Amino acid sequence: ATAKLEKQVALNAAKTGILEVLSDTALAENKYFSVKKTGNSVGFMDHVEGERSIILKALTQLVADGQVRKTGLVGGVEKPTSEVNAFQIRYARVTEAEVQTEEAAEEAAAEAK
């Protein structure tokens, strides 16, 4: 039980760290992020404490929660994640417009019931 609790604490710390990196004004010019640093993205591992697997799990949960956007990036062009390999996956900030679109879609779905 202790190991599971420690993993949850590490996961929550990684999620907080990722969100802090995304809101860091010093990194505001960076549009894309990845687990490890690449030529066109900031690596979360350079800024967030934790093992790669924990950072990846935290990112997966943040994407599921709609707090981070997952995309494919090939030659600077965004593509659906289903069309790229694992090395082309990037993460990006969720813009205010995307949040509003998602909320509108949820409201429309609720009204349709």
C-alpha cells in the first residue's frame, strides 16, 4: 500500500510540475513539449522531477482531463496522433478556444439527451 501511495504522490507531483512548465512565462514561446527534449520541443524530463514512466502517465491523465493537448508533429505540421509514430508525439497547451469548443460540445450532448 505504501508503494502505491508513493507512486500516486509522485504522479500528482509530476502533473503539477507539467502544468507549471506549461504556464511558465520563460517557456511561453515554446509551442510543443515532449517527454524528452527534441529539436522542436521542450522535454518535461528536464523540468519535472520523476521517472519517465511517471511523467508519461501524468501526461496521459492530463490529456484525458482536457488540460493538455496531444498531437502528432511531422516536419512542423500537426497531424492526428493515429498517423504518427511514438517519436512524433508532442504535447501542447490547451487554448481557451479549445476549452470553449469542448464545453459547447458537452452542453449540446447533454441537451440532446
